[in-house]
Amino acid sequence: MARGVIRGIKNNGRAFVMFLLGVCTGAAFFLILHAQKLDGLYRERDAIYYANNQKYKEIMKLKEELAELARKGAYQKNYEETIKKIEVEIDSEEPIGPESDIKSKVEEMMKPFIEKPMDWVIKNPDMVALVLKQPVAIDQEQKFQLSVKYLSFFHSTLRIWVQVEEISDEGVSDSPK
């Protein structure tokens, strides 16, 4: 049987050489046609591996930050921020006389809110509006109506913007008819 194979190769030697030459030529054409595409795919794979590695590093960094914020958050829950200072800003369309007197009256009216937790005031802003809804009398002649425009919280300071309108007693009589 081995003699038959050897004899077949000797008889068909040209065909065998042509076959090997065809395989080499086909491999060369394959490389010429697809080598750039394969190189591009390898470069793309390397870029994806690099980007994946960068995202993994970013995820690990964010996990560390999250753990740190969770520790700080637990500390913050134990330490509840309270109002230490109240600042008042006057907002009125027409000029009013004693702004400093009005500011001091409003600050005096807001004294009960000092040392209250900020969360309590944030959840109940209508309490501030209710306290400031009463008319404010600076002297016997001047009365002002207040309304809350804005509330702002910064660290332990409550800042209030108040709209002021002067109330006049003209046309109002004390005697019943």
C-alpha cells in the first residue's frame, strides 16, 4: 500500500506541486485582502480592553467615594444642623423709611426659629410665612404688612427675603355705624 502512495506521488508530482503552490498563493491573497481588516480589529480590541480597564478604575474610585460619603452621611445624621443666625433682606417696590427697624422687628419675630433644626424649617416653610403674616408696627403711625418671598439656607444661616407694604389707616374708622 505504501508503494502505491509513493507511486501516485511520482506520477502526479506536478499536480501535488501545483496544489502546494495554490495553497501558498491563496494564503498570500488572503493576507493581502484581509490583513488590514484583521489589524484594525486587533487595534479595536486593544482599545476596548484599555477603555474597559479605565472604566473599571473609575468604578473602583466611585465605590471608594461612595463608601466615604456613606461614612460622612452617618456622621451627618448624628449631627443635625440647626439655625444659628437669621438674616433678613427687604424687597419692596416703593421706598420705605426705616428698613433697619423693619429688619430688627422681623429678626425679633423669627427668634423662636433659632436653634431649630433646618430640616424642620425646610419641611414647614409655611410656619415662617404664618409668623410673618402679622402686621408690623414700627411706631404709632407706621404699620407694615410682610410676606415671605424667598427662604435660603446656607450652613447654619437662614436668610429670608421679605416683601413689605405699608398699611394706611386712612378711611378706617374705629366707631361702629
